Amino acid sequence: MINDILLSSNKAKGKRPYFLENPEVERVMNITMAVAMELGVMHERLDTIERLLEQKGVLQRSEIEAFEPNNEEIIERQLWHARYIARILRIVQQELEALQQDPEHNLSMEEVANRLRNS
Amino acid sequence: MATPVNLPPVHNKLAKHAVFPHFDHDETARYNFLTNLNKHLSTVISPGNKIAFEQRVKPKFKAENGREIETRDELEVAMLNDPHFQTWSALRRSTMEMRQQAGRATVLRQAEELAQKVATLNAQKPDSLILNDTVQVPHYMTLFDSHIMPGSYHTEQFPGDVSNAASYDSGLFVTSAGMLGKYTDGGGKALTTWLKATYPNFNPKRILDMGCGLGHNTLPLATAFPDAEVIGIDTGVPMLRYGHARAVALGIENVKFMQLDATQTGFENEAFDWIQTTMFLHETSTHAMQRLVAEIYRMLRPNGLSLHIEQPQYTPEMSMFEQYIRDWDALYNNEPFWGAMHDVDVRQWMMSAGFEEKNLLQFGAKAENDMEYPRNPNAQEVEDHGRSPIWNVFGAWKK
């Protein structure tokens, strides 16, 4: 059996050109575009579900537009957003924490290793 | 509903023949996203290259060098330093790679099933698929993977694998923004429509399509001339296997697929009334092109016709900027002969083999798209240089 997961992302023969000044940025752009695609895919799936539900008389899509969450639902939904955003922007939060940390709590592991070796 | 722009069709509109890979909901959506992304890049972001060139690249070069940009190479260096061109190029490359990945992810998960379906269909008509494992893939085709399709036209993951052909068949839709029709045959159809209207008495009995790939533009020739014997040749075995099964599935009887090198086919002299290449020459080499034209001339019967479909040639009338933008695929989408091929004086090329100047011909063709989907006839279309299904057709009669 072939490993279709690995093979799907094979590189083509021939050197890959990088266009941005900084290849790291271009790498992130590529990852971001792939994630953007998956969001588009998710949106299309949700659109299908909404249309099927409407066709089957389960709901009217106008009800989705008009939906007003109650207080309990507001908390659940806003909590989801808060957690979601925190996950995405984790690294920014961590860089900020590093700035504020006692330098002794932000040592490189080489430094710690040296200290451990010598003490 | 009125739309402010001309939207591409959805991938669901492609016709599903018996060997067409199965697309699940999200795989279809992935191609829809990429089709729209291509459309956005070509209509919104790509035009910015001209603006950046005029407003930023040209003045900067002049300030630094005291003169205008004089060559395509100078233009290339200057453009590669422009932030807009960099962004567009990085996005376009990324889009091409995502299209390959999405296609591969779809076909490889069902590769064994596809191979089985193809084998079953091919067994129904074994005489019209003629493989010959002594025919080599040209050396230059093995140096790089054409249009960054990993494995190119010839690689198999296992004996009988056709996954790259299936990915190609289902994915041309994405790069052409759905403009090639339900069977991706808009090029072949445009060609036969023109031919029948212009030369109604031309009734070829034997037709050769060189570098036919999976035959998506070969089948319209067979359909348009049902009494003719049509032969498609290629060195990419998975393409031939898949293409033949596809033709069987579509019920097209008068077509054969053969594993042959177009530069040395082994066909007898004066064997064909019409010899066609469709988007093939730019995937060869200077040396191969010389051998091809000699081989074409040798194989054509008197009063036979040779035609070639490519993107427009880089003539002196075409601006250097447009030539460079059209060359993007050569440099950055693994079509390395693209630029050199479009620089060739094709009239001289044909005459070098014996065609006479008075018998040369040239016309423009636009893909016939038989898909039914909402179009906005008033929308402003911006040409996607190098990708538009608007072609240059050139050729010659052998008198």
C-alpha cells in the first residue's frame, strides 16, 4: 500500500524559487494560504449543510441570520472565541511573558546545562 | 443574481467519465478555492505587476543605470526586486503547489482503484493501446517535473498507476479557471470548429496527435472526423493508459494511443493527412523541435496539414514586459523551454523542413467552453498572460 499522505506533498524535481526577501516569511505565507484554503473548504461544507437543512425543512437560513443567542449561549460562544484566539496567538503572548519574566526564569538550556555541569 | 465580476464555474461542472477520480465534498471545495484564488491572482493581483513596473521598477532602473531596461534578463533582475512582483509570484507559486498537492491527495488515496478501473476498460479494447517499453522518456523530461507536477507524466507509484494522469485530468480546470469545458477539451474543439469552417473540403483519413498526453484534445479530433483513424502518441505511459481508458469510457472508437517518441516515430513516409501538436512544443527542446518538424514533414501526405497550438509567440510587436510576464511559467512553474519556444521564428522553423512560405497559415483560437454556469457578459476580463485559453495556432499545408 502506498503512503498517500506522504506522497501527496512530494516536491517536484527542479529547485524551488523563493521570491520574498526572507524565505522564512515565504514559508509562513505558504502555510497560511493552505490554512486559508481549509477555511474556505469548511465554509463550503457549512454552506452545504445549511442548504440541505433548509431543503429538508429543518430550518430557514434566514433564521440563522436572525439568530440572537441568549445569555448563556453568549457566554459559551464568546468563551470559544477567547480560547480560539488565545491558541492562535500563543507565541505572541509567550514572547510578551518572556519580556516580563525574571531573567533567571528565562535562561537558555545551554546556560542551565553549563550551570548544572559546573555545580 | 448580478455579480460584479465574472466568477469561474465550480469543479462539480466537470463531466465525470468512468475513470474520473472520485472527489468528495471537501476535495471539490479545495479545487473551488484554488480556482477562485487563481482567478483573483490573475484579475486583481497580476495587473499590479504592470503598475509596479511603470511606477517603480522602470524609474528605479533608470535612476541607477542612466538608461532604460534593454533586455528581458535586465527586466527579470529588476522585477525580482519589486515587492509587488515578489508577493504575486510567491502567491502564484504557492497556488500551483497547492493545486498539485490537492490533486495528489485526491487521486493517491484511490490510486489502486483507479488503476483497476483503467485496466478493466483497456482490456475491453486491447488493440488500440500500443505500449512499447523500448521507447525512452526524453532525457530533458527527466531533469525536472513539468509544471511542478511531482513525478511528471511518466512516473508510476506502482505498476499500472495512473494517478498523475487522473490528477492532471481533474486539475487543468483549476489553472485555467474552468474555461476549458466539461471534458477539458476546449482547445481541440476550437481547432476542429475552425478547420471545418475554413477548409470544409478537408477530410483527413489519418490523423496524428503528437505529445497527446491523456488525449483530452485528441478526442475532439476523432469526434469531428468520425471516419478518420486518429493516433495519439506520447512517451508518458500512465497518460496513455489513462487516456485510452478515458476514450473507451466515452465511447470514442476511432482513436489509438501509442507509446512513441514524436521525434522518431517509425511511421512510414506520407502516413498522415493531418499532424497536430497541442501545447506540446513548449515542453520539448530546440534539438527536439528541429527533429519534430522534419519528422512531421516526412510523415505528411501531399496536401496534408500540420497545425500547432501554443500561447502567442514573442514577436517584436509584443512588449518586453508582456514577454517577461508570459515567461513566468518558464522560470517558476517548471516549463523551462517555454521562453525559448516562444522566441522561435515558427515560420522559419516550418520552412526549414521543406514547407513553403505560401503554404503557411496562422490564426487565433479561443477555447470552446460547453459548461453551463452563470456568466456575466458585461464583466471586464483581464487576460491572465500565459494561462488564458486564447491561443496562437500556426501550421502549414504540404503541397
